[in-house]
Amino acid sequence: MKTLQKALAFVGLLSLCLLFTFALQEAPTDENFKTKLINDYNVYAIQVPENLDFAGEKLPLKDPDILERMDRELLVNTYWQSNGLLMIKRAKKYFTIIEPILAKHNIPNDFKYLAVIESGLTNAVSPAGATGIWQIMSATGKENGLEVNSNVDERYHLEKATEVACKYLKKAKNELGSWTLAAAAYNAGNAGISRRLKEQNVANYYDLLLGEETGRYIFRIVALKEILSNPTKYGFNFREKDLYEHIPTFKVKVDTAVTDFTKFAQNYNINYKILKRHNPWLREPFLNNKSRKIYHIEIPEKGYYNAP
């Protein structure tokens, strides 16, 4: 009995100590809120920045519905920490390729974040068959000059796929009148967005009633733009050396069939896996090339991989 009494007394004393400790903890204020958000593991409401835009077109955040939808995407993507950090790491590798192509076509730089939400900067394949970092459908790829078959699928060729995405976005902007609507059309199609605008008698994305996916689309892009542009503000901590690097390559011109890419790779002191890593558009371990088309195969510069 005495042992039980001592144990109960100890528990009571411990509880009082804990209550006293919690009472002394600093309550969140405007001054310390940002610091606590970055430096501890508690979950806090995100303060939506007053001025957010996509491609220079401002979000109407005074509309409470728009504010709530933006808040949702900032919350989801801030506290999905593993995914956010992966996006930050991959961005360093792929944005160096995407950005110059967007600039060449006078497409706003913000569209690189569209690629982030489309595929997570991976060569994903959707249930509908959209493929690659830009999630291009087979028919769209072929219509825009990409080779798409079981032997070669250039939707996996980042430079060529980015060129196709630029063509699509430029056409959508010309037809729909704004970059925001052009981005939405990348998800729902030009005809789909145009029809909704007419049916609802409105002129911009933020006045449209849309389905779940397209209705979240622009907000997701803007959330990733905000987080990837200001990672430490949202609690992401990393060093420059933690980011993934784009490995420089040189191009090898091929205008004949290749019967064995394993042997082809060994000629450049790499293995087949490394060859595929840099040329994911080569879908089989050989190249038919009956038409004697000219291909350029990327080979990593020396020193980045151990020789097989």
C-alpha cells in the first residue's frame, strides 16, 4: 500500500511539473510565429501571402473562396514534407533543361511548376496513358512531331517534350486569352475550358466552377511555385550538395539501326542502365531505324560513373 501511495504521489508531482512547464511555454504571437514554424515540428496554420500570381496574373485572394482554396494547397504541400523535399531536389536537376526552352518560346518561367505537378518531375505514365515529365498523350505527341511507338517514344525526351508543351501552351494562350486559362487547358483541354467559359458566362479561371482536378490545378501550381521559391520559409532545410545535379552529356549521332545497346554503351565505358537513364526515350534494347532517321544519343561525360 505504501509503495502504491508513493507511486501515486510521484505521478501527481510529475503531472504538476508538466503543467507548470506547459504554462511557461511561449504562446504563438505574430512575432514568433514564423520562427516557430521553421524551427520546430509542430503544425501551424500557413499564412497565405497577400500577393500571389501565376505568370504575372494575380490571384484574387480577397475572394474568400479563392483564399481557402489557395490555403488548402499551401497546407497540403507544405506538410507533405517528403514529397516537397523531393521536388526541391529534382528541380535543381530538371529546371536547368526546362527553363531555356520556355524562354526560347516566350513562355513564362512559371510553367516549369506545371511540369512539377503533372509528373513530380518523373517519367510517369498516367492511367489514361499520358507519359513523361510533361504528361503528353500519344496523339498529341504525334500531332506535334514526336515519334511514339514501342521502339522509340520521344515523350520521354525532356527537351523535345518541353518543345511540344510550349507549342500547346502558346496555342492555348492565343485561343483563351490568359496564361492562367492556358495552364488550366493543359489539364482540361482547350475545348473543355472554352465550353465552360461560355456556359457559365465568365472570362477567367477564378470565376469558373470546375471539377475537382481542374479546380485545384492552378492553386497547386502556385503553391509549388511559392514553396520551391521560398523553401526555408516553409520549413525545408537542405544544403546545396543535397540537391540532384544534371549530369553533363555529349551527343552521339546515330543514323543506322543499333542491334544491341548493351554493346553500344560499352563502347563509351558505360552500361545499358546508364545509357537508358540518359535516354529514356529508347524503349527497347535495340533501335530499328529502318528509315535511317538521325538520332542523337546522350552519353555522360567521363568521371560521373565508374566504368563497367
